[in-house]
Amino acid sequence: MRILFAGTPEFAAPPLKALIASGHTLCGVYTQPDRPAGRGRRLTPSPVKAVAQAANLAVFQPETLKDPAAQDELARLAPDLMVVVAYGLLLPKAVIDLPHLGCVNIHASLLPRWRGAAPIQRAVEAGDPETGVTIMTIEPRLDAGPMLLRKATPIGTDETAGELHDRLALLGAEALMEALPLIASGAAAAVLQDETQVTYAAKISKEEACLDWSRPAQELARQIRAFNPWPVAETRYDGQTLRIWRARAIDQASRGAPGMLAIVADRLEVATGQGTLQLLEIQLPGGKRISARDFLNANPRSDLRLGPCP
């Protein structure tokens, strides 16, 4: 098949690499324009662009696909199939209808659960026991197209959203390689999504990073895992912002009011609205991520309370 690929972030890199190695003809790679990044705010190519350039593939970076000129350029590539993975731009109906085998998307959830922008983080935050990837056909409604293939995987007890992201990126590449022969032969069975089971994964905001110690320890532990590596859960400690990278809910009643710190057998524990949270990896402003043990060596006081963000 002549395949056109559209994607932008790290999640899309493994599927693109799998396509490059698959023997299909990649007639072009679409990705978002270079964006400022890093402390110097230099224009930086997307991870997908870097992979495509390393393979000497033609790269296209339109600001929008609504422009007729951009659509004409895409049509000249004459793809049989378009594969879209976290591209970040909406596909107009004229683009969706262009490949004769259609457009397919790799979505990082077991649809119809967690349609939307942040399916990985929301699955971790909600405490889902499993998630996965879905290969679906693209239609104008958000993540609502018929499903061609789903692959499930359990979510680890202490797994962060970042760790799960990397596993799902590889699983997405694997699922795509399974789906392509079915699509090419016409054997792919499209299954409609059950609209009664739909949930939406709203985009993560920085404001959600603030921890509310009146909530149960289990919920706080999931929030910390869901927001690692971004935006990173945070609280206030001694007038400073304390970022919490890793923590674990332990089966122990709270020692004091929510937010109170306690040192118990070289562990750093926080009382919550229900249960106790053990801090494992934290970071103060200007410092590196350190273990709670190292933090205790430098900050032996335990008579402080963690407070709300300013």
C-alpha cells in the first residue's frame, strides 16, 4: 500500500518506525510545524519529523489542512491509506475521504472509554485496571469512528502515566502492523462503538497538579502517578512549592489532620482525608528529584504541614 502518515509527538514515533520497516511505501509524513522548545526557545522539529528525516522521507508541515492548497498537495501524494497518530490537527472531511482505503487512527485507550485528549492520564487517575490501544477509522466526530482492532494491557500498580505512555506507543505500533494486512485485504471488521459506554478524557491543565490533602490517599496516589511526567503533582512545604513525583498509599490510618507530615521508621508520611500517603520521590525549587530518605536527611523536621498551592 501507499501509506501517508500523520503524527507529531513521541507516542507517534514507534508506529512510524514500524511502518518504515514494514515494506509498505510511505509516500509522505505530515507533522506539525517546528515549535519553540527548551530554555533557548529554539525552533525544534517534532519527534515524528526527526524519525522521518532520518529515513529520508518527504515531510510536510502545514499549519492547517483546511487550506485547499494543502489539500491539493496531499491529494498529489495519492495515498491508499492514511495513518494518523496524535497528529494534533483536525482532518477536514475532504482529507478523510481522499484515500480509497480511508484514514485510520491509533488511539491510546480501549474505546469507547476515554475519548479525547488525555486518555492515558485519565485512565491512571481513575484507577482503571487495564487500558490499551484501539485502531479505528476516522470520522468527523471526536474518536467516534468504528473500531478495527483493540489490544489491551494491564496498568501496573505503581505505573506512572509516562511509563504507560511508552508501553502503549509500542503496543500501538504492534496493533497497527496487525491491522494493515486486514485493511489491505478488506478483511478488517469494523465494530461500532457503544455510545452508552463513552467517557471523555479532558485535556490536563496545570491547575490540576495541586494536591488536596482532604482527599483519600488512594486518589492522591493515582493523581501523582497520572501527572508524572507532566504537570507533576505539587503542594506547599515551608513556604515553597514541593513537587511530588512518586508516592504510595499505605494501609494505615491517618496520623493527624490532612497534610500533616510524619517521620515513621525513616519513611516520610502524609496524613490525608482517608488513609496515609508515603512520599517516595520529591523535588524542591531549583533542586533535583530526590528520594524521600535523602530529603529527610536534609530536612529532619516533621512538625510541618503540607498546604494548598498559592
